Amino acid sequence: MPEQVSTTAVVLTVNGETHTESLPANMLLSEYLRDHLHLTGTHVGCDTSQCGACTVLVDGLSVKSCTVLAVSLDESRIETVEGLAGPDGLHPLQAAFRARHALQCGFCTPGVLMTAAGLLRESPRPSPTEIRAGLDGILCRCTGYENIVAAVGEAAAAIGEAM
Amino acid sequence: MSMTPFRYARPMALRDALADLTEHPEARVLAGGMSLLPLMKMDLAAPERLIDLGRVQELQGITETPDGIRIGAMTRHFELASDEVVGRCAPIVAQAAAHVGDPQVRHRGTIGGSLAHADPAADLPAAMLAADAVIEAASADGSRMIPAADFFVGPLVTELRPGEMLVAVRIPMLQGRRQHYEKVPHPASGYAVVGVAISLAVAGGVVQEARIGVTGVAGHAYRAHAAERALEGEGLNPGVIAKASSLAAEGEEILGDAVYASAEYRRHLLQVTLSRALQRVS
């Protein structure tokens, strides 16, 4: 067992802001975001990479932040739910989740939003089947998913119209 | 959930990674971390040192070779599933990769990590067996080629030796072969209760060569040789499919668990799954 934890230098860009850090290698991305940057919008549910509540985007791709070492993301661009809304207000996904009642307790919602945000970048107009497949990595205990699927479809349409 | 501290290396070159592994034989190699990090979080693994391969350029990328393709060990599942070259030359590999985990896992998990971890219910090992893949392993002393059929030797155990790491996978050109991956996923974990990958060379309605890789039912992924022999030289008619499917577990110890799938259930499901896969390509 190492007697002391050595740290590793990394540069991480979180929601557009660049952070030069020296982090212990065993710090998970979820711990870095929540405990170090105090970005507590990223929730940790199961902490075993099952539930997807901790999902964030790394270089545009959805990942479960509870199962990634922060030090392995040197020079990566990380996006969390705090960065989703723009200066004009809610992101279309957030607006659609609100309009469609796609959440109840809201615990999983940050992860669902970020998973969906990643999905819409890969596939801007997904079919309901593609939305369901894209949300395979998240668990929601309240909604039964129907409203989530509808909201993601509605957000995709709204983004398409705005472009 | 905090992890036990460990020492951490992030080499930029394969040579440096191999030297580090030689110097620290107790180290574990970190690829996408989708298997190793959960094990470490649950204290089922506590390596003193991790060698992170994320920056090693030589382990990235998919290239066409004169006789097939070479896939770097750090190629992620989502890349395998969507890559044009893999889709054209080895569709069975792309199809199996699309079945791994969920989107978040496919964005991080790698082919090298999955194969070296050798979970007995993982998807890619079955595809490697059906594809006649060759595993390229390297150590500080040089590299060697290991046929996929010899690579998987037990639950989480491979033919890799201490000081060796998986650097690439070579897949022969499979264009024109009839290929399919049929999977019955566990409803909670998504791992294969049974997974069957098939690749058949068919000419004039007759199977010239059959490859069948099976995952999920035994201690490691295996080739169903008896079922392959039952297909070769025959047409893909219902009688032949039934005969071949009945031989899918031949010579293998089928594992059962008390909670979800008994050995008897898995053996039956395997027969049904192979039959479905063969019907799909007939």
C-alpha cells in the first residue's frame, strides 16, 4: 500500500472554464465535480455505474462520472447539468422536461438530461426507439419513462426548428 | 465510494507502458475502466499501481490490412459499432459491440479492456471466436499472436502472461460471410445470459466453413466445434439447424446460478439462441 497519495497534474475544462489541477489519482470524476468544484448538480445514485444519475459529457460523449478517474481526463472538455442552460434560459431539453412532466423526484434528472443531450448531438432527430435505446444507461424510479421519451422527442423537434 | 489509493502512471508511448509493466509486474493496466474501476470501488481489486493507456497513440485506431483489419486495443465500443471499415469488413464485430452495456459504457469501454478482462458473459469474446480473430500481445521482449480460440481460458483468465498486454486485435476479411450475433441479455445487468456469434461461408447453398462463438453459458467464451461440424457441407435447412443447435453445448460444462438461470435453463436457451441465429442467416 502506498504510504502517501501522489497527485497528478491535469487541465480540465468544465462548462467552458479551464481548471489547472493537481489531483489524487483515485479521485473519481463525480468526486472532482461535487466535492472539489462544488458542482452538486451531478448526482451520485448507485455509485456502481448502473443508474446513470451521474452522467456528464466528456468531449461531447455521455459517461458515468462515478466510474471515471478525473486524472485520466487530462485536456478533456467536461459538461455538467449546470452548463446546460444558456444565457437565454432553459435548454430545450430542460424546457421539454418541464412541459412534459418528465420528472417527479428529480434525482436522476441531471443524468437523464446529460444523457439525452449527448444523444441529440449524435442523432439530432431520433425515433422513439432510438430515444429508448439512447436512454438505456439511465434508471428512473418515478416516471415510467414515457414522459421522458416524449420530452426528448419534443426537445429534438424544438432544436431542429430553431436551427 | 472511495477507492484505495494507488500509484498512477500515464505513459505516452507503448514502449514506456511495457517498460513500466515489466518494472512493476503487480500493476494493473487501465483501458476504459468499465470493468476494473467497479472492481476497485468494490474492493474486489486493489492494485498498487495503475498504468493508464489512455494516451498511448499506438493503441488507437482501426486500419485495413491486406488480409483484414487491425483494431487498436484502446478502440472504444461505440467506435467499433459505428466505424465504416469495421461495418464493411467485420460486421459481426460491429454488431456485438453495439450490444455491450449501454451508451455511456460504450463511450468509455474498449475492445482491449473487454477481451483482457475476459468476463465469461461479455459480448465481444463470442464475436472474436466467430471472426477467427488473432490477439496481438506485447511485452518488453516483443510481441506474439494468440488465436482467439486459445485466448480465453477461464473466468477472467486469459492466455496473457505477466508483463504482457493486449495491444491490438486482427480480424480476417469477413465480407461476404453470413454473420449474426444473437443475444439474450440479463434484464438487470445487460450481460449475456446466452450470446451466440456466427460467421458462415456459404457457397451454392452449402456451408463451406462455420464459426460459432458462444458466451454467457460457460466459464469462458468457447467455439462450438461440434455444431460447426454439423453445419459444414450441409445446406441451412431446418433439420440441419436443429441438429447443429442441439450440439451447441457439446463438451462444455454449462454453468448455472441459483438466482436467475440454472444450467438446464441455459443449456436449453443456448440451443434456442443458436437456432434463431442460424435461421436469421438462412
